[in-house]
Amino acid sequence: MTKEDILFRRRLEDLIERSDRIGYPVFSDFLDGGQRQIAETLSLPPQIRMMFIGGYEDAERVVAAFYPAFFNYTIEKGIPEESMEHPVHALDIRLKAAKFVHKVPGHRDYLGALMGLGIKRETMGDILVHEEGAVLITLDSVAPYICENLISVGAAEVTAKEISLSAVGQYVPDGQVKVIDVSSLRLDAVISKTFNMGRSEALLWVRSGRVHLNWKEMLQNDRSVKAGDLISVRGKGRIRILEETGTTRSGRIKLKIEKYGS
């Protein structure tokens, strides 16, 4: 664990102590996959609970919520029950005259425009891009500022307004279910086959830290995957392993997967 990881862990431990002291929920900023992995290793006292809030099911960036057990909160598809006050909001960013936009902005364009406003990455969750704009999951502390000041993304003019978290699901891209055959259940083999790249290229993607397995950074290309695993490849998309369906005549393993993204 690096010095930064140790300091981050201590900050989370401070949140746990604060929740226990005041008897009320406290929240982190948005965590990436590696930070979530650290949070999952924390030893919680029996009187404190933890949940992750991402605004929708399988969100990559999440807020960690620490709260006394007597609240007995529940969470479904990344959204806590209505009685829980929390800082996670959703913004609907719309392109003005979308059909006349020559180049539809991508994820990097939205992120660049937001950071150009001085918005820090830790205050923003996932950005779900669609044909008419994007949905941004963000903290309540910056949501009004974004709505007032985000007027363009790249060359496209935009507007932004708050929407309920329950509406976010309709903007989550549907996955493409398909069956692939792989030589083994190694992580690099699955990535290589799914995204049509060579094994050596898949190895580079893993070793460069751009691959997460179940939200955790995975640098081991020979790590085996199984049904239920979620693989995220930065800049490429995500893969959900659904089930092993048998073998081909040549002995290759057949996997049913759900693929999101390009």
C-alpha cells in the first residue's frame, strides 16, 4: 500500500469515527475502483454500517456512506431508500439542437468541460453519454454551480438541470449479450476476444492499470474470471460474465457475456 493509500484509508477511518460519534450518516467524496477496494477492506465496528451509492446499478464511481446500524438503511440498484438523506445527485446535460451537432461530444469532452469550470474529479461520479447529451452523477455541493455555469461542451451548446436518481436507469446503455469462445478463463484472454485485440495488446492494457475486475484495479493478466464478474476496460467498455455454456469441439471455453460500450 502506497503512502497515498495509507492517508486515504485514514480519512475513511476518520469518517467512521465521526459517524459513530455524532450518531448520523457521513459520506466520502466519489471513490474510484482502487479507493473502493481500500474501503472494502476496512474493519467496521459492529455499530457502524457502510454502503456504496453510485446513482445506478454497477456504477464505477461511488460514494461511501457510513452510518449507525440502527438506521437499518437499504439500497437497491445503487440508490438508497428515500428516507436516507445523501449528497448524490443526477444532472441531465442536454445538447441544444442535438440533430444539428456535427460531432457528438464524448466522455472526455464532458469531463474536460466540467473540469474547465474548476469542478474537481472527486465531486463527480459516472458520466453516462447518450445521443442527446449525458447524465452526470455528482455531489449536491457542486450540482447548482454546474447547472448555472455549464453552457458548452466542446463546440456544442448545452443546458443542465437536476433529475431524480430513479430516472438515471433509462440512460444506462443496454448491454449486448453474446457468446464468445476463449482458450482459457484468464483475464487477458477474455479482454482480447471481447474487444478484438491481440493478447499482447490486452496484456499492455492490464499492466497499464486500465483494467478493473469487480471495481478493483487488476494488474495480473493471468487472473481467472468467473460468472458474475464485472470487467471494466477504460476507454473500451465493460463486460459482465454471465455464465459458462460449455466447450467447442476444439476444447475452447464458451462464455455468455454482456458487453457495454464500444
